[in-house]
Amino acid sequence: MTRIAILGSTGSIGQSALAVVDAHADRLQVVGLAAGENAALLAAQIAQYRPRIAAMATGDAIDRLKQAGSTAGVTIAGSGRDGLVAVASHPDVDVVLCASSGTEALEAVLAAIEHRKTIALANKEVLVMAGGIVTEAAARYGVVILPVDSEHNAIHQCLHGRPRSEVRRLILTASGGPFRGRPASDLTSVSAADALKHPTWRMGRKITIDSATLMNKGLEVIEAHWLFGVAGNQIDVVIHPQSVVHSMVELTDGSIIAQLGVTDMRMPIQYAFSYPDRWAGPLPSLNLAKAGRLDFDEPDTSAFPCLRLAYRALDAERSLPVVLNAANEIAVALFLDGTLGFTSIARVIEQTMAAHVPAEVGTLATVRAVDLWAREHAREIARELELER
Ligand code: NDP
Ligand code: MG
């Protein structure tokens, strides 16, 4: 039995992960669950999976959890980052799936690494914010980080242990989101409801907006840098609207290896849970004749400047990726609230990055300090942009 903890079990990835557990109940056991605010769903999951330990984001959510159902036999670990840390480092856990949104789970990922748990990583923000710290800790403790993000999972499969010296470049595919092909001038008045209509994937709200701005791909470029040790100028992005090719690796002799599959996150989640083995899964085969054609195109960084900003942050390294990620989280939340325009998301990020004096971020404390500064600054810039509207 592989014993797993899921951070963010009530979310899109978390629920897909539990579906993978259902399909492989003879091999996977849920030992820990953590969620944010959805006490009713976590209570139902606890009743079904009987984990040893559970946590929620706030004390209020934990109160609601206790009212919603029996937690007998389950250790309630507490709230906030401490609760996540307790779930991720529980002695009975073998694999921690980090699938919570935001960056609250950063300390929990580091704690899991220190306790030598295998990390199945869906959350890319953690690597964008502290990729150096996380990957150094993983190397020090001999811990494997298995990417669940579909592109990185694809690249992991294509690389198949191949040495970096044989890799010429990584090619991340991007669906292009709901606004693919539209010029910048057309995007000023789009609403959150428009942006939430992703053409190929069903995901949480924040990542769906990131897909519409192409920031998701920008964050993934930085994620790929840390996961695979490849420089930004060796990571390309290609628009591929059908999302059939999940990503590719070009080797030094010019040969390109691609991973293809249906658009269902149960595939990369199961890969991470079963690695290095492969299990027969419940997913349908990909019907290529039905897919018909596969298109590829250059990304339009004038309409979607967030991708360019992410490359810039990665090139500058040091604290700029922390700023990029924090400003983006603030801007996306304000856009979802209806208080910031779609094209202002990139402006908030760009202006926050411009106002930042890059610093070394070798410790968790410095990362968190830069993150806090960037969030405050991004809020101020957003307020100014709103006054202009
Ligand atoms: P969702 O918004 O659907 O789910 C987020 C989950 O995180 C929920 O369970 C939520 O709990 C939980 N959560 C939020 N804040 C906290 C907190 N402070 N403490 C504990 N739990 C918390 O997001 P997704 O599942 O779509 O995405 C999750 C992560 O995976 C993101 O980083 C995303 O970038 C990444 N990812 C997602 C993909 C997808 O297909 N969805 C694909 C690739 C990567 P609650 O709902 O109870 O408040
Ligand atoms: Mg992805």
C-alpha cells in the first residue's frame, strides 16, 4: 500500500486524486487530508476515507468540520500553515500530493521533504516562489519530486531519466486559453465569467484565469526550470489548442519526444502515485483519428504580456519570481472580484516588478518577506489603476 496525504483534497486536483484512489483502492490508502474552507466536503471525504489526520485553513472551518460530521479517530491537526505541516509530515505518510491553491503549503512541502516523503507536486506557485530552496532540500534529503502539472508530467515521462547533457530544449504546450487569437485591444472589457470558460481543461478558478492571461504558462516555464534544471532560454512555449500533446523534449540530435493523452488530470496524478511503475487505469484511450488535427502556433506576447514577464523574472532570478507570483495572485483575485480589468492584471505585475529592488532569497524568511511586500505593493498599484478606469 502507498499511503498518501492530499493537501487541497476538496479542490479540482484533490477530487481527481481521490478518484484515482477509488480506482486503485487495493494499492492506495488515504492517510491525511487538508482543505481550505469547504468543511462539508472535507467531512464527507473523512467519512469515506477515514484518514488518520486532517487540517483546514482556519479555526472557523475546523469548527464547521466538527459540526458537519464525525471526526472520531481522526487527529485534527489545526489550522493554517501548521495544520498543513502536520498533515504533510505525519509518520504514516509515504507520498504528499501538494494540490492546495496559493502558497500556504510551502512550509508543508519543505517539512515533507525533511521527513523524506515523496512529493507529488501539482502546485506550481510553491516552486515559482521558492524553487531554489525546495529543490536544494529535495537533493539534500534524497527526495523525489514528481510533477503532476500535466506539461511537466509529460516532460518527466519524455526524459525518462535521460541526462541533461542530451537535452537541447523543453517545449511546453499551451492551449492558449479562451481568448486565443484575440488582439490586445479586444481584451480590455472581458469579464471574469468569459475568462473562466477554459476550452480544454476544467480546473480551479485561479489557474483558469492564469490560463486566460498565459501567466499559467509563464509560471510553468519557471516551474520547468526548477524541476529539470534547464535554463529559461532552453524552454520554449508553443500554442497547441487541442491540448493533445501535453509537452515535448528536444534532444541534442534534434529528435523531439512528445507525450500525448486525453485531457484528464487523473492521468498525471496516477503516474505520480504509481511511479516508477505503471498501473492499468480507467481512462479511455486517446482517439487520434477523432482528434483529427493537431495545430501549433507562436504565443502572442503583445496580447498576453504575462508570459514575457515570467521569462523576465526567471532571467533576473533572485527575488523577481517571488514578486511575479505574489503580484499575480493579488491581481487575479481582484479581477475575479470584478474590481480590476483583465488587461490590468499584467500592468499590476509589471509595475510591481519595476518597483522592486531584486534581492537574494536564500531563506524562507526572506522569501516570505518579499512575498508580503509584493502583495502590498500590488494592491496599491491596483487601486491606482482602478482610479484611472
Ligand atoms: P482549486 O481551487 O480547485 O482547489 C484548491 C484547493 O486548495 C481546495 O481544496 C482548497 O480548499 C485548498 N486550499 C486553498 N487554500 C488553502 C489553505 N490555506 N490551506 C489548505 N487548503 C487550502 O484548485 P486546483 O485544484 O485547480 O489547483 C490546485 C493547484 O494545482 C494549483 O496550484 C494549480 O496551479 C495546480 N494545478 C491544477 C491543475 C488543474 O487541472 N486543476 C493542473 C495543474 C496544476 P477549499 O476549497 O476547501 O477552500
Ligand atoms: Mg499545466
